[in-house]
Amino acid sequence: MKKNNSLLKLVFSALFLALAFVIPFLTGQIPEIGSMLCPMHIPVLLCGFICGWPWGLAVGFVAPLLRTMILGMPPLFPKAICMAFELAAYGAVSGLLHKKLPRKKPYIYCSLIVAMIVGRVVWGIAMLTCMGVNGGAFTFAAFIAGAFTNAVPGIIVQIIVIPLLVMVLESPKVKKFKE
């Protein structure tokens, strides 16, 4: 049974990685709001919740770098590198907290919000580091704009969609199907 569980996590992780690769194509069709929806965040956060923190971390780190290597988007430096650390933090923290906290609705929201905050702080630190290495500046105002102000639509979508999907994917009917 343990081998089947690992295989299932591998398959789900591959699915979440594929979604992180494809969803930006859909949201990118509306340039004004496409990036504000943070399309890669949802599959990575779900991967952490459903597959666990190691899988969430791996999918989060690989997703933006894979898109860059194959499609050239997002640009590697500093965007994809910083996103890799940000998304890895989302996947790791959501998975770790979901494992440690009780499996009840309020704790799903708690895990999600903490993961979103930690990921954004990690992104800010990565941007500060990359911009410093590059001789540029990364101000607190740029951090607030990039991490929160410009991402409000994505934050709202994540807070609505992710807990619902986690509850559905962890429902008794789905668990019975997975066994």
C-alpha cells in the first residue's frame, strides 16, 4: 500500500506540475489581469496540500524554471529564480502545516494563509538578493506592490478556490477512489 501511495503522489505531482505549466497560457490571454491572478500558485499550493511538503517544494521550485527553459517565460533572472524560491516555499509550507494541523476547514485556511505570507516574504528576500547581486535596488514599496497590491485578484482566487479543492480532494468519496 505504501508503494501505491508514493506512486499516487508522483502522479498527482506530475499533474500539478503540468497545470503550473499550462494555466499561465489561459490567464495570459488577458494581459491586464493575467499575471495578477498568479496562475502558477494554485497548482503548487494544491500539490503541497495533497501530496505533502516534499512534493510541493519540488514542484514549486521546478515549475517556473521549467517554463523558462522551454518557453523563455518568465525571464530567468531575476523573475523565474525568485519565483522558484517563492513557489517552493508555498508548496513546502502548505504541505507541512496541513500535515501538522488538524484536518478541519479552519486549519486549511490557516495553512493556506501562512503559506501565502511565507512565500511572499521568501520572494521578497530572493528579489532583494538578486537585485543586490545585479547592482539594483529593491525597495519596500516594490515588495508591497509585487507581493500584495498587484496580486490581490490572485490572492482572492486562491483563498476561495484552494480550500474548496482541498476539501473535495480529501472527501471520503475521493479517498475511497484513491484506495
